[in-house]
Amino acid sequence: MNVIQAGLQISAGKLEQCPAGTECEIALAGRSNVGKSSLLNRLVSRNNLARTSGTPGRTQTINFYLINKSFYLVDLPGYGFARAPQEARARWGLLVESYLKGRKQLCGIIQIVDIRHNPTAQDHQLFEWLRFYNIPHAIVATKADKLSRSQAIRQEKTIRKDLALTGETPLIIFSAKTGQGKDQLWDLIETWMVPCSNANK
């Protein structure tokens, strides 16, 4: 996809603050500090569209980035940051769950994991939740540039086995640094948006 325009439109702390239009939404979900912002920046070929941080748990709102004035990439708050206050973690969890269950504009979810580590219990929980509710989703394993080719292949097999992935769930190996997996991910996003766009007309 050729991204001509990209910009942050809304940061929603409540579901009712989300955009009111019918544009398709593709959500990015993953553990805190897993590389969601870097992935988003690489997808749209911008360096600082989504602010990256070395501090886990920085994203506390649902951030809607309007792409080419036609659809949204949605950055969800990261999960699994143990040092965040319990009240804040509970609030973020409710916000994300209400978004995932209540947005008819949601066309698909990119669940991001760090290829260097096995999926956590929270990764499993989100994956099972998406599968139960039959939401189109894919696993994207980021930071592939941190591993050798043989290590990446081994970890890909581990992730597939750990999450019991079938052919119905794509697994894309991605690197925000090199761009590996970018075109493959855009191809998937575009297939998700076709039926969603027709349904929202």
C-alpha cells in the first residue's frame, strides 16, 4: 500500500470518544514495549507518527491514526506492564475489551509478539479471546532483526506450536528496522478491509 497521508486523529480514553464514522479499523494489540509503535511507524513509512518509548505502559489511550483519509490503524494500550498501578491496569483492560467487543468498524486485529520470547500467559489469553469471538486476526512476531535467520526460524516454529496455530491464523515475521514482513502485512490488512468496507457502507 502507498501511504500518502497518515496522522493521529483521536486519543480515546473512553469508548464513546472513538471516531463516529464508518471507516474500517485495524487494531494493533500486544504486550507493553513489544514494538507496536515501531511497527506502526514502519508500516506507514514515518519515523515519528507513533511515539516510541523505552518505558513500558506509556500508551494509556486508544490512539486512532487516519491513513489516506480512508481507514484507521488503531494502537491499543499495551498489556502486561506489572509496575503500572492495579487500578490503571484494570481500567486499560476494560477499555480495550469494550473496544474489541463493541466496535462494528473493527475489521481485524494484529496481535504483536516479540519473536525473541515465547508467548506469555497474557498473549495466550488475548489469542484465545480473539479466536472465541471469531475476530479476524494475525500474529506478527516483531524484532526479527535481533535474531539470526536460524534462530528466527526456530522461534517461528516455537510460537506456532505454543499457540497451536492453524492455517487459519497467519503468522508474519516482522522487523521495523529492515522492513521485513511489511508488504506481507499490508496484503493481509487489505484483504480484511474489503468485506468490512462493504458491510459498513
